[in-house]
Amino acid sequence: MFYFLATLSTIDLALSTTSVPRMLGIFWFDAHEINFGACVAQMFLIHAFTGMEAEVLVAMAFDRYVAICAPLHYMTILTSRVLVGISMCIVIRPVLLTLPIIYLIYRLPFCQAHVIAHSYCEHMGIAKLSCGNIHINGTYGLFVVFFFVLNLVLVGISDIYILRAVFRLPSQDARLKALSTCGSHVGVICVFYIPSVFSFLTHRFGHNIPRYIHILVANLYLVIPPSLNPIIYGVRTKQIRERVLCVLIKK
């Protein structure tokens, strides 16, 4: 659990670093310009780290499933080799899914409009500036969203099995502890998935949604999860809460 929490914290920090400084530059210093190469690099990093966060949430769901549904086999299932394999999947799959987007952007011709309607660079936001055919970009974007939603389905399936196992526990205290662990994870998933899926699908189907709502929600899914994850897991995890209090009391 702590290994996955450390991984999630690292990805949250990286995701915030790729987006928040640029947003603050726009809002505080009117720094609205960015060259094309830097914009594409930001796009790649944001999409890659977003995919990594989705993969970590799936890994954490699997960790909770094993801990609650097969606790006696926990150490034999989640071995060091399995953790290394999960870690490689967390990093490699989002990067492989995001790399083709760079080619799809560079193949597009850009004529006059160079004002992206976002506070950061995003795949379809850049593609819509092109004067060429962006049908392939939209199709591939939906393909990536499919994998994104598939992760959510896997998390939902694990939660169903976890709830079945929880309500079979004889002790009420054990049930409450398990539900508390699941509750924090479900809260993080809702905060992350709802704005991100809304933002992705709005580019393709939300033509009647006001632009300011789309921009607001697109910013929320990059800013809110990295801000809330430390609070949610820090407050709900006893060992982390006690360690933080110990450090603060010493100071």
C-alpha cells in the first residue's frame, strides 16, 4: 500500500509540475505565449502522467482486493517481482499510448489560428487549431479514452468483489475498517475520473457546452486530485497521520 501511495505522490507531483507553473504564468504574469515544441512536450507529459495515475489507481484497487479478499495469500501474490511488473506497466503503457499523439500532431498543417482555448496544451485543443483533417486525431483520442475507461471498469469490478467480501465479515469493526479503506479510494477515483472523462469527451461530443465550463473542468482534473490525494490518504491512513503528527510535534 505504501509503495503505491509513494508512486501516486510522485506522479501527482510530476503532473502538477507540468501544468500548474504554466497556469500561474498565464493568470499572474499574462504569459500567454508558448512555442510549438514546448506545447507538444507539455501535451505529452500531461497525457502520459494522467495515464500513469489511472494505472496506479488500478494497481491500488488490486492491492485492496488481495488484502481484503485473500489476506492470507497477500505476501505470496504481491511479491517483489509482481511489484516490479506492475511498476513497469504503470510507466510503459501510458507512454506507449501517448507517443503516437506526437506524430499525429506534427503531421497536421497549421495555417492562421494559434490561440488554444485552454490554460495548458492538450491533444485535441492543439489539433483543432489545424486547418487539416483531424479525424484520425479524434479517433485515436477515443481509442485512448477507451483504455482510460477500461481502467475504471476494472476498479469497479474489484470494488464489487471487495464489497461482497466485506459484508461477509463477522466483525462489524472489520467491516467498518474495510469500508473506510475503500471509501477513501473511491473518493480519489471520483475526483480524478469524473472531470477527466468529461474533459476528454467534451472535445468530441460537447459542442453545446460553454467553453468556460470546459476550461474550468479541464483545469480541475489536473489541479484537484494532486491537492486532495495527500489529504485523503494522509488523514485516512493511520501510520501516515501518526508520522506527520510526530514530525510536527518535534518541531
